[in-house]
Amino acid sequence: MEMRFTTSEADGLRIHVLPTDKFKTTTVVLNVLSPLKAETVTLNSLIPAVLQRGTRTLPSVKALTERLDDLYGASLDSAMFKIGERQVAQFELEVPNEKYLAHAPAILDEGIQLMADVLLDPALDSGVFRNSFVELEKEALRKRIESLFNNKGRYASLRCTEAMCADEDFRLFSYGRIEDLPGIDARRLTDHYRQWLATSPMDVYVIGDVDPARVEALLRQRLAFPERRLQTVPGTVVKPKADTSPKEVVDRFEVNQGQLVMGFRTPVTFNSADYPRMVVYNGVLGGYAHSKLFVNVREKASLAYSAYSRYESHKGLLMIQAGINIENYDQAVAIIHEQLTAIANGDVCEDELIQTKEMLKNDYREMADSPGSMAHFAYVQGIEHTERPVEELLSQIEQVGVDDLKAMAALLSLDTVYFLRDKETVEATHA
Amino acid sequence: MLKTTYDTLKETTYFEVLPNGLTVYLIPKPGYAKTYAMFSTRYGSIDNHFNIEGQPEIKVVDGIAHFLEHKLFEEPEGDVFMKFATQGASANAFTSHTRTSYLFSATGEVEKNLTTLLDFVQRPYLTDANVEKEKGIIEQEIRMYEDQAFWRGYRQLLENLFHQHPVRIDIAGTIESIYQINVDNLMKCYKTFYHPTNMVLVVVGDFDAERIMTLVRDNQAAKDFGSQAAIERHFEAEPATIANRRSELKLSIAKPLCMIGFKEREVGLTGHDLIRRDLTTRILMDTVFGKSSDLYQELDDAGLIDPSFGYDYESNAGFSFAYVGGETEAPDQLIERIRDGIERIKRQGISQAAFNRARNRKIGEFLRVFNSPEHLSYEFTQYLFEEADLFQVPTLMEGITVADGQLRFEELFHPDVMTVSLVTPVESKTAASV
């Protein structure tokens, strides 16, 4: 696999370059790392949003976008995500490679300049972010958070995590909280931005048909920071077992379909020796269309359109989710428990194991066709200080047997059962 | 096998029409880990009234194309997902208004997976019991979409735009209509639309084209589909007017969703003409509604839009429309400002600099399609079904001018063909915070 980045590190900025002529564009990903904390989660999330409102020389969304359009539809996007209890602000620049254009300027150089300006040279009024930019982005963030409710599957998943980790930082949504917005103004956000810039570890990934030495020199020159003193970003606190008997949480709205989410704790994370085993466990249980959940909840019982599980490997959580008819709740829960018991008893056939391993091979190998996936996987390994070269991981996965899955099943403990359902009917209230 | 090379793009295609009528395109992508194959029939939810030339007309209940898509995955020996999984392939399918596609992506066992793909689609296994069982699953799928604001708004928009055209019917059908589906009506549609003459196979990945073509040729030669005359599709006459100016539905959501639609009055364009109109409209919409437009800036400054704001254009031989909108606290203000913005552009004209900039953006976006085997096979197939060639896009794009954009603007963004679809919250109290 050609997924090896060349890395250089200086002044708290790591640059990783992967030259390849596979793609017709060049991708530059910049990740800024912070701890996931209630005090800073919303401030951190507002920074990329406000920075993308405009730079000193291009002081509006219109001016900035015109510049990107001129660079043949270069894109510069930002996103927030979490890796366990760490919060990452990601900027991603993608520019067409000049080779494929008739009469194009030096697009990559200008794209990197623009990215650097967005990060380091924002539009300011009297030394602070423009008030109008901050207020617009606070409002946009409030809307973004409220709109999570419009996608019931995603909303249910977030609500379950929030209920499950009520006393842990992991409960926080990667984009922050509405309740913090009133206390944030331009001055406070600017102060926070300067600190964020001076103390946050940064990684840049470049994937495309580039000269590594040249692009590295260019990035070092453009991303010229004031003096930086990096903060240590702590790892994730893993709670290996649920405290008590499972919590039950119900939300009621006017919906047509119920969303059932069951959240489990495990002591197994990306760094654990057991990681490949838990990845296979999740695949057999509910990662795919051949998995036990899909086959038994959807195909055999016709109870659901979606039924799957997801392994969150940084916090060590395993989440099961199904969209079901509300009256089928008990039946769905019972069938899900039967699947968990089946694996715990070693009731997994050879085909299920082979299919899961083949699908995992496919998933990991096809990352090499996506610049974003390559950058993300490399970053996760760096953050977790655990090298997991794809072929080595796949050979570990290959060795997983039924006894390993039984061992993983024994490590799972059910923490929270969440159900998003319809409003109580009049009859139900009187009953 | 016909080989075509595109020097500027550094791409090559191999093309052949097999004796049974199947069209095959192979696009090698050296260095890619995965191979992506897409097997498609020109058959979607709108094809509910048809006949084979010289045979009687057939009308079928709604949701059959999508139901068939679900059912073909079932084989006598079980679910074909299992077989793909054993061979390390991730398989899927989708049904749109005008096409149904089956696909896999795999980093190994390409030849086995390709054989599996061709065989499962071309070997229906329908029984009363397995058709009955699928109804519960599709009912849940329909209910899932019923809770999704964007989908509901989009469906309502189509109902407002079209009087008769079956594009106004949900792709999955309704809970009532799917319970009328049976082996008999499924097989009638299957026999008509899954004949190789109505299908296209596109394979993208790092492979030897000659080997893959030989595999497909041999696989098809071993099957007998008989010959089939042309398919005739029937649509009731659709007026050029819109059916409804404005509709509103209530849903359990946090804030209103507002979509504004414009109906294309001229139908029947195909091939080069359709694609040129399509590209011109897309460049135009970037110019008018894109992030670098005056209108976008105005709406953003007024706090009337958020990151959900977007716009799109869907064009086909039989129905075409544009829409713009997103979530907003003040739908009426948003509608008013967009209406005024359109009037203003009508008076002032479209800026040449802005139009050219949007065209450059589109050229860059076009290049991006070639990075992804998924997008490439999806777009390539879509163009084939419109009797056009994706590789002609750069040449066509070079020839599109601001004058074309101006003309398009006057045709499409007309108050007579504008409609509004609103989805508003049913509960006054907002949801618990996340």
C-alpha cells in the first residue's frame, strides 16, 4: 500500500506529504488539536467559522469565494470533529492540479497562501474579530445545533451518547453548546483565538502530484506563526464498565418511526492489543449487510429498515441503532439481545467470520483511494501514538477467531438504552 | 472493443455493445486500490405505464422499480450480500426517478465480484413469501423518509411543480401501493426493463480491459434473453404551468425548511442539447445563488440562511426543474428577498466576470469527478442514459457564454413557474439540546 507520508516537524507544526499522481487534484488538510472541554468547546468551534468569514485582504465571504472560484473551483472547508475526548478543528483545501487545465495560474501556491491567510490573517476591527462576523457565526452555530433534531437517526445517536456520558467530557457535541453562545463576544473569541493559535498542536497533510521538498518549504514559509508554546492535550478517559444497571432514556416527539439506540462500554480502544478483535466483533454483530443485526432484525423479522452497530474506538463505546415501528420495541430489543448472546456463546459460523474479515480488508484498503481518508487515518495514528499500518492490522484481523469474539462479548457492558418515540396518546395517558 | 483516449484528461475508455444488446464501458484507473462496477437499467419510478412495441400497454402500481431493486438481492441460496462479503466486496443499489443501479466496490476478486453482479441482477428469484416479507422492510423505509424534513419538502415541491407527471410520486411508492405488489407485476416490469438492450455496465478501476471485456462477453453469451423490440413509455400530457404556488406541511423539526422551485417549460431535449442546457443552468445558478453572489451575501447578512442553504438543477428528457432554499427562521422574508433578487438581476443583467468565474469553478468540479471511481461511474452512466458523453463536458463548457446564461435566466427564473414548498415545526417547544 502506498500510504506512507513523509513527515517533518518543527515549531509545533508537523508536515506530512504523500506524493501521488493518482488524483487530478491536490488536497491539503490542516488539523488543529484541543482538549474536548465544556469551557472551550464552543469557542473552539466558532474559530474556523469566523476565520472563514474573511481575511484582512479578502474581508467577506463573497471576496473569499471569488478568490476560490478564480482558482478553478478550489475549495476551502472547515469541520469540527472529536477523537475521543479531543476536539479537532479541520481545514481542508482542495485545488485542481494545473496539469489538467489549459491556462491556469499557480493554483496550489495561491491556494496555500489563501489557507494561511484564513488561519493567520483574519479581518479585524481595532484588533478584534469583526463583531458582525462573530454574531452571524454564533447564530449559524445555534441553528446548526438545533437542526440536528431534523435528522432523527443522528439526533437519537447524539442523545444516547449525551445521556450515557453525562458526567464525562465525551458527552459534548464536537460543534459545542447553545448555552455558551450568549457569553461569547468578539473580544473574548479573539483572545481565545490567539491562545488557540499559540498553543494547539497542528498537523498538515498534503496528498497529490507535488514535489515534497517544495511544498514543505512553501508551507513552512506561509504558515509563519508567532512564537508557540504547545499545550499537552491529554488522552481520553476510558470507563471500562457501566456503573450500574442500564439507564433507560425516552424522548417523545411527533414521529412516524421509533429510533432505538443501545450504548455499551468496553475497555478496548484504538491503542489496545484487543483493537483488531473488537473491530471484528463489531463487524460480525452489526457493521455490514451480512451482519447479525441486519440479517435478524431487518431481513428475518422485517422489523426495521436500518439496524447496525458502530464501534467508537477512542472512547471504547459500542452503539447499536435501529429505526423501528414504535410498537415493536420489545421485540426489537429481544432480538438484539439474542444476537449479543449468540456471539457470547460462540454461535458464529465460519462464513460470518470470513465475510467480516473480507469486508474489513476492503474498507481499510480502499482508504488509499481517498485523500481525506488517508489523511484522517494517518492523523488518528499520530494522535493515539499507535502505528497501525494497514497490512499489519489486516493480518491481525485475519487471526481473530470465535474464541476472541467470545472474549470481546464478555467485555461489553450495557450502559444506556435510549428510545426516541411518538407522543403519548390520550389513551396511553389515561391507562 | 473500441478504445478512446483523452489526452488532456489522461483518461481512456473501452466500449462495446454485446450481441445481446448490453452496452459496456470500461475505464481503467491505474494505481487505484478499488474497482467499482455499476450495472444499471434505464428504469426508474416514473416508468409506470409502458409497452413493448407491438404489445399491449401495461400500467403498474407505484413503487415497483424500487421494490425490484430490493428483491433482486435475494437468491435461492440466500442474500447476495453474503456472497459479495465473502469476496470482500461492498455492494449496494439505488433507484431514482429514471434509473436503477446495482454496484459493488472491491479491492480484490474483481472478476468473481463482477460475475456475481451480472448474475444476481440477471437472475430474479421472486416467491410469494419473499415478496411478502419485503413489504415490512420497505414500509419502515418509507416511514423513515416520512420523518425526514428535506425529503418531505422535496416531495411536496415536486407535487407543486407537476400536475400529472409521475415524478411527483414517491420513488418507494406508498404504504398502500407496496401492499399491492406481487410476483406477477414485479416480473412484468422485470422482463421489460431488465433486457440487456435497456442496460449499461460501467467498470472503473485498475484492471486489464481486455480480460474484463472477455469475462463480460462470455458471461452474457452463456445467457439467453431472446430479442426484444423497443420499449415505449407513456406519460400523460404535462402542462407547462405549475400545479400549486405554495404548500406547507408540518413535521416534528426544529425550524422551518423553505424550498423554492422553478419548472422548466420546454421538455423533450436530449443528448448534446440537454447537456448544454444543463451545464449552462448550473453555471448560472452558481452565478446567481453561489457563495460569491450578491444575493447570497445579502441573505447571509440578513441571517436568513445557514449552512443548509443550497440549490440544484435536475434535468431529464421528460421533466426538469431547479430549486433553491434551506432551513430558515423566516421563510416569507427569504422568499421575498429571493424574488426581489431575481427581479434585480432581470433588470441589471448577469455580470460577465461572475459568470466566467462560476464557469471556472465548474471546470474544477468536473476534474474532481475523476478522482472518485464512484462519482465517475455514476456520472458517466447518467450521461449515457441522456444520450450524451461525459467526456464532452470540457469542450461544451468552453463554448458557454454569459449571453447563454442570460437567456437561461429569463426562461427559467420566471414568476409564472415558481413555487414554494414549506415544512414547518409542529411543536412550539424546541427539542432538548444536544
